[in-house]
Amino acid sequence: MYKISSFKSRHPWDSNFFLVMIGFAWVAILSGFINDIIKLNSEGRLHFPIVVHFHAAIFFGWLLLFTIQVLLIRRGNLQLHKKLGIAGAVLAVFVFILGVMTALITENVKFGTKFSDPAFVGVMLGDMLVFAVLATAGISMRKNPPAHKRLMLIATLILTDAGFGRGISIWLASFLGKPYWEYSNFVDAFWPFFVRQLSCPFTLIFMVGVYDIITRKRLHPAYVWGLLFALSVDLTAGWLYFNPEWLKIATKLIGH
């Protein structure tokens, strides 16, 4: 085990790398949701509860602020970065609250239709739990730049599954045959679930680790624990999806 102090805080490539990673997040979200909007519009289903619009605005605000923060660090404007960090902390709270509300309300609206899937609430809530815990940890470790940057980045990247799941993840999952929800248990559905829900966002997260190995020859402990926490929560959510007892709980959570 090495000392955290031996992990180099900065590398000449850092400013470009973190900018590229947030760029991937933008591509994932925009491509996925634009594709979804086109699809829903063609089906005459382009209408959402009001909470979805607030959720979208807050989440895009988060991505925009995160991008600005990366650019400020890139330009060496640490003071403004710290000041905007307060706004970021407040915004993170709203991302979590509206994310949870959107998950519950949208499933409530869809209940009883062919699009209803109450058990999927667990997957959405799992993402929000990961975001909340890692963003909170990242903010609390703001005086430790390497840990802070990696935790905040993972917290953001984990939410890209919402975009990937409406775009490239559908295409990737098509190579595995039937979708994971047509299986009866998590063991049989593991790979279809992993590819559809986790493969794309975790590929981005794994890229952070690969980058650190290339530039530092090691992984930062905050990255390791953040990765393990995110993976364990999302896999647990996948297991719950096939649990009959969770379906009962999820149905009650959405108000039915």
C-alpha cells in the first residue's frame, strides 16, 4: 500500500483529460436524449410530467457548471472555481432530489401501461444514491484536489447511463439477443443487464483509472473506492430488479 501523498496532484495532461471526459458526458447525454425525443415524437408520446422538465434543466445546469469548473482549473482561476463550488453543492442537492422525484413520478404515470416497469425504479434510485454519496464525498474532500476531481467526475459519469441507455447501449445490447427484462433471474440476465445499463458509463469511469496508471503508475484510493461503491450499488440494483419483494416495494414507492 502506498501513501496518498505519493500520488502526484497534477500532471501536464490533466487539464485536457478532464475536459475530454466531460465532453464524453455531453455527447452521451445529448445523443441519447435527442434520439429519444425523435423516437417519442414519432410515436406521439412527446409529453412529460412537469418534474421531468425541471429535472432536465437542473441536470443540464450541472453539466454546464461542471464544464465551467473544469475550464476554470484549466485556466488557473482557482478562486472563482471555489466560489462556484458553493453553487455546485446546492445544485447537486437539486440534482438528487429531482432525480428521485422524476424516477418515482414517471413510473407512477406509466403504471398500468405497456411501458410500466416499477422494478426499474431501483436502477434509477441506485444511480442517484451513487451520485449523492460520491458528490458529497467529493465536496467534503475539496481540499484534496486529486480525490475531489476524481470523485466529482465519477459522480457525474455514473449519470451518463441515462443518455447511453437511450442510444448506443440499445445497439450494444442488441448483439446479446433478448433484453435483460425478459429473463427471470439476475444470473441469466447479468450480461444483457451489464451491457445495457452499465457498460458505457463504466467504460468512461475505467478510462479515468487507465489514465492514472499511465500518468501516475497507480490508482488514487478515492478513485478505487468510488469505483467499487458505484459498481456494487448498480449491481445490487440489477439484482433487485428481478426480486419479487422489491417489485412490491417499488410499486408502493410509486404510489400504487
